[in-house]
Amino acid sequence: MSAQEKNQHATEMTEKQNFSNPLLQKWNGPYGGVPAFNKMDLQQLKPAMEEAMKLHLEQIEAIANNKKPATFENTILAMESAGKPLDRVFTYYGIWSSNLSSPEFREIQQVLAPEISDYSSKISQNEKLFKRIKAVYDKSKKEPLEADQQRVVQLIYENFAMEGANLDAKAKERYAAINKELSKLYTDFSNNILADEENYVEYLNEDQLGGLPDSFVKAAAKAAQDRDHDGEYAITNSRSSMDPFLTYSTERELREKVWKTYYSRADNGDKYDNNENIVKILKLRDERVELMGYDNFAEWRLQNRMAKNPENAMNLMNAVWPAALARVEEEVADMQALADAEDANITIKPWDYRYYAEKVRKDKYDLDSDEVKQYLQLDNLTQALFFTAGELFNFDFTPVEEGSVPVFHPDVKVWEVTDKTSKKLIGLWYLDPYGRKGKRSGAWATTYRSYTNYEGEETVLASNNSNFVKPASGEVSLVSWDDAETFFHEFGHALHFLSADVKYPTLQSGVRDYTEFQSQLLERWLSTDKVIEKFLLNAKTGEPMPAELVAKIKKASTFNQGFATTEFLASALMDMKYHTTDPDKIGDPRTFEKETLKDLNMPEEIVMRHRSPHFGHVFSGEGYATGYYGYLWADVLTADAAEAFANAPGGFYDKEVAHKLVKFLFAPRNAMDPAEAYKKFRGRDANIDALMRDRGFPVPAKEENK
């Protein structure tokens, strides 16, 4: 029996084990097997996770101790095939963590976090394993493998090297200990935010509803009723509730209260305060990369991103920042003039920005956000997503029969995804649209199973998750234009999963300042004529959005870009400042945040989109740490790619450009270097000009190539 056959046999034996724990069991049923969400039992999570990690480590040890010379098949491919039961358990773990969190789960999470860190360190620091990986890597430099195999070897080797595989024994021990400490801190940080989002709810009476749209009032009444506050109206501590309240409420004191509650999450000096956690996280991250000879965390983190180093990321942000500040100054002047004309006798404050920006929008563009909202029905927007996917990707979405596929909550709906021409099954798409207690804030996409074909074709199981306010019974769900764009954005991630055409699991990984590009690009189809005409229909009359309203929306497309760009960039710049500054010089994060923003000339009328104590992207894990700038980096690509469509004969539905989009920018995932992939799509590198035009900012005199 060959080494490859032995490894495959070991994997098959693991898969054939008759696990008594449902969370470990191989997925059965239609569509190549689906998660048994109907069998989830929290009491089974800890033993399932521990057993799955044990099984995976046994497989890794077998690979590491193979007596035969290391080859792609007996080392790299064997690693790709290992750990399937653990993948399944992590799917359930992710649902409890993000969609169904509870105090009971958080207790289990606190216990499992360091155990998961230990498990991870045992793999990344396995000397025999890394020696075999390095042997395959070194040989491939002299005798190149097939392109996708070469890419897998490169990615795995670089990942192990970045995780300290070359360190000596003492340094490795400290590295693992740091990771274990960090895992606990990340869990605490995340749970503290969730606690403040759950614990702080503002209840209003009927006299305090001035200016609020009827649909919002009905949803707030339901939210209060769900919390046993019948007859009142709940403003939850989430962006989907806070944002419309600050936009429409005429009650300035309440606006201030809701604003302060939202932006002080995990910053209240109580047991859920995250400032001390930030200090600990930064010191541990810095110590860890110092073990490997890096000057700071950002330098280590960005080496395999498109930006390559912190300087390039900062250069991009600094190129946009002055134009954003100048636009904010104009926006505030417009708002203050309007407030003065109303004899409001106020100076614009952060809790006034959305409210008066909306007034300016109406005054300057005769555009009412609530009027626009009447055409943004969630069900119709979902159909708009499917239409866009059909036009660009040739996908068809069909609802599955209720009950035929298990779901983890009654709100979750499932669609079958097929190729329109061949009728070939691509996979399933799950949608969990509404906010609820225990669900983390924001919107995100994830996969329960990704496409690979190295062991036969796998169907994709992709999921989108949102926090739209659930409508009252009998009412339709209406969302804001911003929320509709976010819906398209996250669906872009799902399409990236569904359209993947890669052989090996490692090639499904993403480059953080690139993976947001595909999703940001998809936002552009919301404002295309075909989507507007077919799907943006009035909730009461069913009539399509009138041409004059469409014209107003397009005319106002760069409105409030000062606010949008500045609140984002402030967070991205703070992220980079935190990770390029000696942690011993940071001291108190509140003070560091305040002083850094002052040095950046941050307008006092705006706050960071994510203030430090609730900056979960950066401090509840490492995915976006020193990577929040990536949204802007990706938006340079987005604006440039959007112009490719806009200038094509068929516009945003041009078949030739769409074909190149799927072939080079979606299907390869990480099987191709992102810079190379973009150049194949566009015929050149992207530059910043399109982004500046997009936002209505002055285009730099000298072109800045990425």
C-alpha cells in the first residue's frame, strides 16, 4: 500500500467511526450531506470538540512520523485530508458563538478557548511535521509541482513559518503560552461586547417617538414585547436599531443617550470593560512577533497581504484622509447652517450628525431616506440578489422544501443553488436575516462546507447572516439603503464561496485585504437599472421606484462621503497605530485613542466607526488585526473594476467582463496571487483615481499605483 493510500485509508477509517456524539457524525441527507442543526445539544459540544481535536492530532502525528521521505502526497495532501470531524464540530461551534450565544455557551467557550489554542500550537510547533513540510517546499523550488500544488505547498510552508515553526524550543514554548493567553482574552473581549449589547436597551413611551418612521415604531414595539415590555418601544444597543433612531428621532436628549450607550459598549468601567484586555492583547502580540525578530505586529501580519507592509497601507490611508476631512468640514457647515436657520440654538454634535445629515439630504437633493426605504423590501432584495447571481454567475436559486434541510432557528431559510444551463448542483445557501438576543451584531457570511475536488466534488454550503429588525406580524421588512448595500456585500462573499473552483482546502483561504474586494464590488449592482426596475417596488403600491427618485439617489451618491470615509478611516488608522506603537508607550487605551485621533485632526462631530473597546474586528481575534485598512485597499480595486463594467458595451451586465470576473476574481480563491489575478482581469494594476472619483474627492495630480 502506497503512502497516499495509507493516509487515505486512515482518513476513511476516521470517517467510518460510529460516533455516538451527533456533532461528530458525518453529515447525511441530501445535497452531499448537511449539518444536523436539528440535533444540536450544547452539552455535547465540549466532548465533541475535545474528541475531534484528539483525532486530528493523531492523524497529524501519523503524518509527522511517516518513515518514508516527504512527498506532496504523503505530507501535504495527507494534511489536507485530515481533521474532517473537527471541521464539522467547528461548524456547530460557530453557530453557537455567532447566532445562538447564551450564558451557558459562553462558559463552555471559556473552557474550550485555551484547549483549542493548545491543539493549534501542537500542530504549528510540531518539529517533525514542519521538517517534512520544509522538505517538500525546498524540493518544489528545484522541481516545481503542478501550479495548484505549488501554491498549496507555498501557503502551508509560509503559514507554519509565520506561526513560529523555525523558533527554538524555549521560544516555541513561550509562543504557545502567549497564544493560549490570547485565546482567553479574545473570548473575553467578544463576550463583553455582546453582554453590553444585550444589557443596554432603551425603552421609550409613546410621547418619545417623534420623527420615527411607522415601520421602525412597529418593529421597536415588537422588540419591547419580546423583552416583556408590552406597551413600550425598545431601542436595542445594535447598529441596526441605533442608526435609524439617530437619523429620524426629533428627541435630541434621547439621541444623545442612545448614541453614548452605543459608542460606550465595553467602555463603562464595569466587569464588561475591555480597556484592560486591549492592553494585555497588544503586549502579548508584540512579545510574540518579537520572538521571530519583527519590529511590530503589523510588520509580521502584513507580509503576506497585498499591502506587504504597514508603510504601504498607511500611504493609501494618508492619501485619502485629507480629502475626507475636507469633505466633513463642508458637511458640518451645511448641517450647522440648516440648524441655525431652524433656530435650533445648537452646535452640531456626534448625536446630531445623522439627524441633520438627513435634513441636508432632503434640502440639497430633495431625497428622503424613509421614502427610499419604502422601496427596499427584504424579500424583494433577496430576489434581486438571485437575479444578479443569475446574470453574472449563471446561478439559479430555488427554495428547498421546509423541513427537508435542518436549520438552527425558525428564521433561517434555505435555497438550492444550481447552474442555470447545465442544472448541475452547486450547493445550498442559508439565510439568517433577523437580529435577536444571543446573535452577534453586524452582518457576515460563512461556509459550512467549501468546494474542493481532490477527493471528489463537494457541494458548497454557504450562509449569510444579518441583523435586520424583524417586522411586526403582517408587516414587510423594510431596510435602509445602507443596509441593502450591506446585504449585497455579504452576498458577494457567499458568491465567492459558491463560485470557487479549487482542488485543495488550503486554496480556499483568503488574503484579507483582497477578499473584501469581491463583496464590495457586488454592492454596485444594487443601483443598476435592472435591479431598480425589477425589484425596488413600493411596499404599499407595488409600483417600481420612480425615475425621478432614482435620479435623486444617483445624484446624491457622493453625499455624506466625508462622514462614511472618516468614521471608517479613523478606525483603520487606529488599528495600524495600535500595532506599530510600542505597547509600553500606549498606556490607557482611552487616552491613546483620544490623543491619536487629535493628532490626526479627527473632527469632533464624528467618532470612529468602531471605538477601541468594541473593535471586535481587531481585538476579538486576529483576522482583521492591522487589517481593517483592507476595506479601503479592496475599495481601490472595487472602484477600478466597477469602471471596467461601466465602460463595457453591456455595462454592469456585460457578458465578457462578467466571464473574466468569475474566471479570474471569484473562482480561483487563493489558488492565484491576488495581484496577478487582478491584472489578468483588468489588463493592468489598479490605481487610486477611480476611488477618488467614486467618492467625489479630488483626484491626485500624480497617479498612485497599487
